[in-house]
Amino acid sequence: MRRILGGLVLALAGIFSYFALFVRWPVTRDVPWTAFLCFIAAIALMISGFRRATRKVWPAIVTTLGIALMVLFTFGTLVMSRQLPSSHGSPAIGAKAPDFTLPDTQHHNVTLSQLAAAPGSNGVLLIFYRGYW
């Protein structure tokens, strides 16, 4: 039973360490590989503890609870966090972008309409980055 409880504690440590520490950096926030490493070790401990247990009821309950927590965490971080909230004021795909002004590399203000109306311009390609690198 000690291995099963150790696996459960390790799974909980993987979950709580993600929210307490690893959610700050994109390399561990987007794919929580540190939590997954804890989960692999936790599953190994739980399965070996379940195999060695003489009575199977409580070990089965604790093992199922630990695996369910790991599945819910994985689903929440990989699937639910990718759903973006609806943006009511944003232009539709293929619609004309609203005019805006930004500084260029020489610190001169340039508007989107100036770039689109420039001689020899066939259009403007807008590229949006997520905001961290």
C-alpha cells in the first residue's frame, strides 16, 4: 500500500507543481512534460503496489483515483486550455482588417492603409505572433 500511496502523492505533486511553478514558462506551460514525468513514475509505483497488494479493494480504489486525477489534469491542460474565448469585435476570416498605425524599424509611424495604397503594392500580409518568445 505504501507504493500506491507514494504514487498518488507523486501524481499530486506533479499536478500542484505545474500550477505553483511550471505554468510560468511557455516551455513547460504548453506541454507539461515535468508533470508527465511525475505521472509516469506515479503509474509505475501504483501498478507495482497494486500487484504486490494482498487485498485488492483499497489499492484498486486509490490507483483508480490517482489515474483519474492524471487523466483529468492531462485533458484540462492539453485540450481545454486550447479553446479560445470568442472575440465579438474581431474581423471575420477573409474580411478587411481595420486600419491601424505602428512604428516601423526607423521609428516612423506607418498605417495599414499607407502600405496597401503604396505604388506597386499587391496587398499586405499581416502576421500575428502569440506574444512571448
